[in-house]
Amino acid sequence: MPFNYLNLVGNAELIKQLNYAIIYRLIVQQAPLSRIQLAEISHLAPASITKITKQLLKYKLIKEVDTQQSTGGRPAVSIVAKFTSYQAIAIQLGRSTITIELYHLGAHCLASKVYPLIYFTQQAVQDYLIECIEQFCLEQHKKIKQLQAISITLPGLVDSTHGTVRYTPHIDVKEWALAAALTAQFQVPVLLGNDIQSLALAERYFGSTQDVDDSILIRVHRGVGSGVIINQQLLTNHNHSACEIGHIHVDELGDRCHCGNFGCLENRVVNKAIEKRARHMIEQGYPTKLTLDQCTIATICECANQGDDLAVKLIQDAGKNLGFAVAIMVNIFNPQRIVLAGELTKAADILLPAVNSTCQAQTLAGLRDNLIINCSTLDDCSAIGAFALVQQALFNGSLLMTLLDDKS
């Protein structure tokens, strides 16, 4: 078989990308580090470390700081990440709003604005989104030094590899090539991802699962979604989806779900379901501080925290049903941590014991011994999940090399 030089070139470029990514990720996550320490941890040759750090310094992605204490010989210079030279726009395309935020590469939000979503067809939303981004950039032009990427998350089936939206519940789409359209308009890389999966990534990078390899995020809002991290990597499949837990069967006598089945988890734990149950029990004369006019999930959580019997019962019931789904996930994936997100977590002191109790009863002892279930430390209404896509692209080297190539 003849030697293929194209494969050699391709492999060399991939190795270069991975090497740069390893060094950048180590500096971001473990700095301050000396070049000697980088070589020891990464197992790359000192000459390679020197070359990579020289490039990262040149393009202001890292900086040298005070020298480390010498152990003999010339003192070692420490290297840390420099985040403020570049920015990224992160967007959460929700069902009724568009949240646009500006971040520097250290995940610090520099500006945020929420726009109403008033269109629900593919082309109309695309045109409106471009208009909103342009307006946002105009308003924040003093803070945007060098825009390097735009990232977008939304519910549904999102092909992040090809930058297309296959399905989203609130917009009529057909293989929506959103990334290509925005790249053409703004001349920067555009990243797309599923909203819940991206939140799981955000917890991994910036939240409460940074110290574990295997974790699951479950968010309860209008529906129930999850994102699974295995060996520090987001779990996806050929259809760019995984773990659609909202339609796990939890109630033998439950109502019909929009999916066609009966007793789905969504029908028991989502905000509207809890609010509906609360109103029904109020109408039945159940004693409570809640009223028909004040019966939102926020009010229910607030009253539950104050000890209102009905509100406590509603949160405990939701926690019990959520615990069934959590137990299934524990038995399948054996994660080290499960993180719950959504408005329901505002009553965490009532919710978590109910979830834990059901999980304890439904899982194998060996799989739950070291499991921690907690609530998200991130604001799941912000676009931090979208920025997590930027972080992922920097850490795997794809965006990092684009940034360096653009400056070459």
C-alpha cells in the first residue's frame, strides 16, 4: 500500500492541536505552573513546551507572573492564563426569550441583555437573532476588544458537529443551518448545542462537578432534561441526544402525556404540573397560605420553605417522583454526583431529602455509597451553558487553533 502523505499532514496538525489544547487547559485549570511543571504533567518535551507557551504568550492567552521560589539554580517563572484579551458572545435561545451575554475567556460575564422572542419560524427567528446580536454588539462595542466566537444553546435536537438544528419545540425548523448563517454574518466561529447538555458542561467547568469525572445534571422547568458527563466528556449519540428522562414512567395512574403515554415524569414534576396540582388542592379546600391568584412555582417554593403543609407536600411529591428517575440514572451510569437545576431547587431543603430517600430505596448500595446529590451553583436562566461550549472548544483545541491561525 503506497504511503499517504496527506494522512501524515493531517495527523501532524491534529497532534499540534491536541498538544496546544493540553497545555492551555493545564494552565487554565492548575496555574500557576512553571514550564518545567508543564513538561512533567503533560509528558511533552521541554522544547515543545517552550514553543507552545511562546505562541500563547504572543497572542495574549497566557502571561508570566512572579517567579516561583527557587529550589536551586535559576528561579522558575510561573505562567497563568490571561482571559481579558478576547471575548465571546453566549446566547440562550429559549421558548419566549433570547438571552445574550458577553464573556471574556475566564467565564466572567461582562454584559447581559434579554430580548423577547416574538417570531417562531426558522427564517424569521434567524433574521431577528442577527438583529439582536448586532444591536447587542453595538451597545457593548467598548467591551468587545476581539470577538472570537458566538455560541448558542436551545432545546431540542442540535447537531453540534454540523451546526444545524434538527428540531426545537418552539420554532418550526427543517435542518436549520444556523451556525453557517451566523458565521457568514459575523465572520467568527459559531458553536451550537443543546441547552441542558451544555448546562451539564457548565457545571463541569464552572460549577459543583469540577472535582469529579462522572456527573449528571437534571433540570426541571417546562420539561425535564438531563446531561451526562462520563470521564469528563459529554455523553451524546448518533442523533446528538441522550438520556431523555422526562418520559420515564413514574405513575401507574398518571394523566396522558403529550408524548402519548401515561404517567410520565414530566407530568409530575414540571412547574406547570405542580402549579396545577396546587390549584386543584386549594379548590378542594386544603388548608394553605397559597391562593389561586398566587400559585406560581416560586410562591410554592417560598411557602414550602416557610413550612406551609400543602406547599411542602407538593415539593416532597415532586422530589419523590424525581427520585425514581435519579435512581434509574444511578443504576445505569453510577455517577459520583447528580446536580438538580430549575426553579424547584429554590426549596432545596425539602426537595433534596425526598429525592435522596427515594434514590436510597431504589438503587444498589454499591452504586450510591459515594454519590452526592446537590443543587446547581449556576444561574440556569443565564447563557453560561452556551459559554461552556466555548470553553469546550478551547480545551479540545479546535477554537484555540482557529484563534492562533487567525492571528498568524
